[in-house]
Amino acid sequence: DTKRRIDVFALSIYSLAVFPKALGHVDEATTDLFDPLDRGLHQSQRFWKKHSGH
């Protein structure tokens, strides 16, 4: 039951981010902010990977 609630919550957040973008209600600057999160790699993680030699 808890997993189901988490899944529903995650899907609702995802729909808030994706569907307005698909419908053109969100500008490009806002979607650029969330694109690294969609790929699973945040900007700070990318920075540290680059500068730590990994």
C-alpha cells in the first residue's frame, strides 16, 4: 500500500513536469532546469565527476 502511494505521488509530480511542457504551457528556461534531473544526473554531480577525475 505504501509503495502504491509513492508510485502515485511520483507519477503526479512527473505529470506536473511533463504534460505542461508537452502542451506548451512551460517556457524553455524552466524545462532546461529540469532536464538534468530527467536524465538522472544533476549539475553538481556532473561538476564533481568532471573535476574529481572519474
